[in-house]
Amino acid sequence: MLCVLCVSPVWGGGFDRAVEAALPRVVKLYGLGVGTQAGYGSGVLVSADGLVLTVFSLLIDSEHIRAVTSDGTAYGAEVVYRDPVRQLALLKLKPAADGTTLPGTTGDGATRVGDGVREQVAESIGSFPHFDVACAGPADGSGSGCDGASCLSFLKPGDWVVAAGNSFKVADGMEAVSVFHGVFSARTRLDARRKVKDFPYHGKVLAIDAITSNPGAPGSAVVDVEGRFVGMIGRVVISNRTHTHFNYAIPREVLWDFLREAADPSARAAARLARRSKDDGESAAVDVGVRITRTGYRELPPFVERVRSGSPAERAGVQKDDLILSINNANVGDVREFDERWRMLKAGEPIDLVIRRGRRIMNVRIESEKPQ
């Protein structure tokens, strides 16, 4: 008879290894919070000199960011680099020796939390335990690391994972951060929104069933049962396909690409230029005077909400309440597909639409204008 308890790595101390690897390499972050935007979160130490990987959020726009390491020491932090598309940010820990008072501190070298527990405010930067994102393992040699591309596929569907972070601000003082465990399901691409706004990152993610879609969890470290770093919890989003909160992690290889870009000034400049060109191209391409109805879920059919007077769309005969069925011979089933097709257009080239008006199916050609 097969003994499941005898062969499962989880029952052989796997969760212990995962937790031991994750906890000292996660920091609690405190900063700006407004309305429903939590002023607390999580980050992952990725260098010995205090670089912290986290998510792009309102928190990092605070004038004074406080970061608390696993030993209860409070540091300041400053933003080194941010990417609004991948929704990632890189912070650098710094001492408070210059007299800066961190949020939540007493101003006398300590932080008072809850019933009197005090955190020590750092006056210098030491050597931090951290994950080597390039090779997935803890940088001190513990756990099972690997090198380069060989790390890309070691996580298999059905593997256990552990997420460690400051969910719900439970660990407000020197306490250890919260730990969630779950199963990795699949690699997929993110198609999601925050409230009614489309989420800008549409890249690769790891789908997991650990309940991590909650305040404070974004920025949490995700490791496998061997303690290998596999990803980081992303921002809280709603799936456009299921209309429910989606539990996911940004995979290690995407994070590594971001870190390499952050470390290379020429790569950073190229990324900014690419984003600017993409935004300019999209603005020019869609500027034909048509507005699509977007109230409600993204799966709504792409009805025309408004046509601007004197626009190329009006001259072509497009009218309010027309339903767009295809763009340049590519079928359009909903607003999401409309956006995908529209982003591929180039300003100045004709746009062939098939529309439905009442019971009539019509072909319309819009002569788009080149940007001035």
C-alpha cells in the first residue's frame, strides 16, 4: 500500500523549510494610505545592502516610508525605481541616523506599538538576509537554489507554495508576518481590473489557491516547499473572466527582468521611451471620435456610446448605439477584445468596421487622421 504521508515533502518538514526561508527575507512596509488604499504592505529583500522589491501602489508615494525587518528593526526607505506597467517598485532601506522621524516612531530612537512593544530604529545599514532572484534560492546558500533559465520550470501544477507577508496589518509590531499556504495551479496571463479600471499588467502570473487577495498581502514573498523563491504577490485585482478576486503571484523571471532593468540606466531610459511611444501611438490610433460604453463588466458588447461631432467616425457614418462586430476583419466579441484590436491600429491608416444598427449589418470605413 502506498503511504502518502511517507512520500509527501510537506509532511517531511517542507513547510518548515519554506517558512524559515521566507520570514527573514520579508519586510513590513508602512506609508501613505487614503480611503480604501491601505497604508501598509509587504516587500521582499533582494540584496544584502537593503534593496526591497514590492508593488507599485499609493503606499510608496509617502514622503517617509517605514520598513520593519523580521528582527523588529525599523528603517526608512526611498523609491529607487518604479514600473507603472508591471506595477512593480524597488525600494532602498536607509538608516534613520540623520534625525528623520519615521511614521509611527517616538522620535527617541524607538517605535512604540500596541501595548508597549518597542522596535529599534536603525542608525546604520548592515547585511540583510535576502533572496537571490536570479537563481531563486536564499543568498546564504540554504535551500535548493538553481541557476539562470533552469529555474523557469521547476514549479509544477499541484506543487505546494507558501506566501509570507503583512496581510491585514496583523503583525503591527515585532511579530512575524502572516503565512499562507496553497497549491500552484497554472501559469497564465493576467486579465483583470481594479474597481472599474483595467489593470495595466497583462503579463505572466502564477495562479495559486492561497487566499492572498487581501490588504497588506501585495509584495509578499512566495516560495516552494524547498524554500526557493518563485514569485511575489501582486496587487489586489478582480478577474475579468470570473468577476472574483484573483489569487496570483508575479513569477520570479518577470521580477528578475524588472531588477535588471532597474540596475541599468540605459534599459530604464529605453523602457520609458517604449512606454511613451506606445501611449502616443494608442492615443493617435483611437482618436477617431468614437467612445465605447464601459459601464459595468468588461465583457459588455462594444456599443458606441458617443460620436464626436466633426470626427472621422461621424464622417464615416458611425452612430450612437451602433454595435461593433469586427475591426479590420477581426471579430470583436466584447469590450476587452475591442481594446485589444484597437491597440493594434496605426494612426493614419483606414479602419474597416462591421457594425450592427438595429437589424441591419453594415460595413463602415473610417479614414483615421495622422497625428499632427
